Amino acid sequence: MRETEFRDSRILLGISGGISAYKSADLCRRLVKSGAQVQVIMTRSAAEFIPPLTLETLSGRPVYSEMFERNRAWEIEHVSFARWGHALVIAPATANTIAKLATGLADDPLSTTALAFRGPIVIAPAMNSAMWEHPQTRENVERLRCRGACIVEPESGELACGETGAGRLADNDVILAAIREVLAARRSTGPLSAKRVLITAGPTVESIDPVRHLSNPSTGRMGFAMAAEAARRGAEVTIVCGPTHLAPPEGLARVVRVRSACEMRDAVLAHLEGQDLCVFAAAVADYTPVSPAGRKIKKEKNTEKITLELKRTPDVAREANMARRPGQFFVGFAAETDDLAANARRKMDGKGFDVVVGNEVSAENPAFGCEENAVTLFARSGEQETLPRAPKSALAGPIWDFIEKQMRAED
């Protein structure tokens, strides 16, 4: 397995109670080692077989095992995780868990997350052979299979009870192959499959002299999250990226690096033709020095102030809108300190956006340079949706859901 095979994949790893739960630790380790982000969800019974601390250490994330044990400020956990994950993997899946999934019962963290999840599900059963062969279990498994779940058949051999028969958890290599297959299918049949998406991300830098510049605190994190999610949904992604210390998802997208607003404008216009969607997530500097100095501006002993003459930078989104072809869908971002709705709608009209993602910048929600954000989505149709504060990687999925909904409405 390649170390970057699951890079930028977000896996929900469900573990239900059974002796083979110990194998899930190795599955988690291998997923993380191959580049995946893993969120473990355990039933109470599973925690009797393997300590949650083991999975927290391997995944680097708190284990979700109790419905009401943590007070998340930003969203109910089973809903937020269902939005966050690209695939739900349940290994091992006991007869009890399979029955819950088949009937829609939701009374623990794993079953509630599964009921809210809309992506591909991989189920690896493990149980006594008599339980596996029981007609009710077979019916439940077939019901899940008919709904699109990928069932990783258990192996035959000696079981924990001492009997021999079918019911052993499949080898982790087999489970990993199933995860690989459902993620590939998601990319090839996803709502953005075969779409070409251009995304701007990060800040721009406007030079004052060779060692000083004007810029802003943008890191490109939101644009990169949007790019990774678009790629996971089957899109061919190009990122036009300003200077940032974060690494863009280069394995999932073509990256064009720029520095100034002028360079970003030129790169966007050069790549605009042939794009189906354009997402303007970059924080482009609004002003640039009229005459940047060719040498470092030295401090003068008797000079307490200097005057810096600025001019407007190119409006990247507006110029792209003027050059857009029919059928292209434009998404803009609006960071505002007041009157978010009015300013977002004004930006939508002035720059031709079909959807605007608005963030209200405040002390409580600084937005720039943070891992989390709270946004309100605005559509040209008048529809509006607010997403509570969450990690930007988790916001990308709901934002794309909203965008795709507006695209379908236009078709």
C-alpha cells in the first residue's frame, strides 16, 4: 500500500463490539499512514474489547463513543461527522449493528452517524458462524447490499468461540481494497464527475520594496479544503494559489502558484476557458503601491512618517466574469465585518456570482488564519443557509452540497 494512497481522504471508522475489534487498531494505523484522516466511532461494547485511548493515539482525533459526552460548540457530532466523512467503514460489524443499520435504528453514536451519512459504506461483518448464517442476519445483510453498501464477506476458519466456520473478520488488506474501490467509484460517479473546477486560494502579496509588502492573514485553508472535496467528488481541479505556508492538495489538483493580484488575474484568465465552475476563495489584496521601490527603503533618523501611494489592484473575479462563457458557474467568498447579507448580495450582483459564501469577521469568528469558520451561503435564487462554526475541512462538504443543489436547479 502506497503511503499517499488515501491522501486527503476522510474515513469514518466504526467499531462494534467483538473480539476482532483489536484488528481495527491496525486498520486505523494503516489508513493514517497512507494519508487518510480517520475519525473513530465506537459502540460501548467495542470499548470493552479495545480501549478508546488506543484508537485516539493512532488516529490523532478524539474517539466518538458517547452520544452526549462532549459539548461541541459547533454542531451535533453524528451530523457533523456524517457531513465530514468521505466513506464510512464498519469493521467489525456485529449482527446487532447490522440489524440496526438494516432497520434504521439509531440509538448509539455509530448507528446515528450511519443513518445521517450519505456517502459510500463498507461493512465488514464478524460474528459466530451460526449468527452469520441465521436467516435474519442474511436478510439484513442483503437489505444493506441492495441499498448500495459494500459488504466485505467474513472469512472461514477457527472462531473465538472455538468453533470453525464462516464469521471471521476479513483480512485488513481485503477491507482496504474495498475502501479503495468505493472511493474510486465515488470519484467516477460523483456529482462533480468530469467537471473542471478552477479555485483561487490564499492571499496575494503586493511589494513595497524588495523586503516589505502589503498582504493579509489568509492561509488558503478554505480554498484548499474546497479543492480537495471537489476532487473527491470527481472533479478535475486547478488551484491558483497565492503565497502560503500550507501545502495545497497537489496530489488531487493542479497547482499554479502566483504572488500578486496581477499575477492571479493573469493566471485565472489563462485557465478560465474550459472550466465548468470557478470558485474565488482567495483573499486578493485590494491595493498595491503605485511605485514599488527597487531597493530597500531605509529608515531616516529625522523621518517619523512616510507616505505610501496606493492604487487599486485588478478585480480578479469581476474580470473573470467579463470573460466567462455561457454555462460557467461562479462561486465567490465574501469576508465582511458588518451587514453580511447585504454585502454578499451586492457582491453577487456586481461580480456575477451564482453563489456567495459569506463569513462575518469578528473577534468570535476571525475567519482568516484559523482552522475553523462559520459561514452563511447565499444563492441567486434567494435561498440562504447558515453553517455553524466548524473546521474548514468539514465545511467544504456542505458548501459543495449547496453549490450542487443550485447547479441542479439551473439545469
